[in-house]
Amino acid sequence: MFWVLLLLPAWAVAGLACLRLCLAAVRAAAVDPGAVDREHALTLYEAAFLAGGPRRVADLTMVSMARQRRLLLAHTGWATVVDPRGRDEMERSVIGAIGPGGQSRIAPVRAAAATAEAVRSLADRLVGAGLAVPDGTRSIAAGVRRVRTAAVTVCALGAAALALPLPADEPRLLIALWFALPLTLTLGCLAITRMEVHPYARWASPAGQRLIGALVRHADGTCDDRTYLTSVAVRGVHAVGEPDLRAAFAHREEHTWEHAEERRRRRI
């Protein structure tokens, strides 16, 4: 009966994951995204948010300021303020995140600027225009990932239970059927979610995705500064052309990964 000790966590993982996904779907259904503004002309900040979320907005702001020589992004992963007068709320958020010393690492600046009030206001406006998905729908995307993980966990626990030495009076088929129940729960939940709320995009609604596509098509064939920043907004820092800037953001990604690994080791 040792396999029962594996069946209980399988049910717990599957049940909790499906419950959280259902609650997220209920919250999303209760949110009125508002009428879609089909005549809305996306700004670069809005395009960055719809394509990559708050952190993409922070990246775009820093790249834009660096190209105007008002912010120095060193290849070592440090940001230095050259012009302390921000031209809009996003730039002022980045300058404020760097701090009064005028210099900071890029990773914490990006994280702080992404949670600034200017980005939250931008997100609210896009949700109100029907171009961005509300918080509840974003929770659905995370909930789907949790249910998928739960399904894999149930399969792993079932395989471990079947690998245990069992008495002759305990047929393995019956054990497999017991584990098939929580697996069916997770797969059924995923199927229903896909039929009801797919696509569960991370940031942009279907209308927002169409506007991003139109923005990219209109920018094709031109080589001005706005086109360059549009590529950064839609594709992220991988679209940065300057080697020094690429090195600065690559160092940022490496630094962030090292901190994530350190936090993971501490949890373990």
C-alpha cells in the first residue's frame, strides 16, 4: 500500500492546480475589458507593453535614452544618467530607479521601472481600450502552466508507484487506473480552458496583437530611428543593433540569471 502515499500528493497537486485555474477563469469572466478602440494608434511604449509586458517597456525606455546620449549603458551592465531631466513619465521612472547617485546596475533599474506607476497607468489604459488582457486572464496563462506541470507530476508519481515492488493481490492495472483519475482531471481542465478562453495571451488581446502586426508592417521598408525603436519594442533587446548596447543587456540577463540561481540555492 506504499503506492497510496504517492497517490495522495498526485491528487493534491492536480486538485490545487485545477482549482486555481478555475478561480482565475472566474475572476477573468467578471472583468469588463471595455469596448475595443479600433482607431487607437499605438505608441512605442504601448507596443512594448503589449509585446513583452512591463519589463519590455523599461528596456525600450533605456534603449531610447541611450541612443539619445542621455543615458549611458556600459557593457559591464551599469547604467549612468547623463541628462537627469526625463522627457516623459517613463524616462523619469528610469531615472528615479537609478537613484540620486546617478549610477546603478541595469537589472535592478529594469525591475524597479517595470513596477512604476507610469507603467501601471499604461497597462490600465490598454486594458480599458480592450487591447491588453486584464490581470485575471494573465492568471489564466499562469494557471494553465501550473496544470500542465501538475499533469506531468501525476504521470511521474504514477510511474514511481508502478515501479514499486507490489504484493501479488494488488494488480498494477488497478493502481494505474487510480492515477489515471487525477491525470484525467488535469487533461480535462486543460481541454475545457483551451475551448473556452484560448488564446490566453500573456499581455496583448487579439485586437492588441493585430495592432502590433500592423505596426510592424507599416514600419517595413523604412530605416529611421522610430523603426529601430519599434523593432526593440516588438522583439525586445535582441533587436538592438549596437554591439555595446547588446553587451550591456547581455550582461544584465546574465546578472539576473545568477541572482535567480542564488535565490534557488537558498530555497533548497
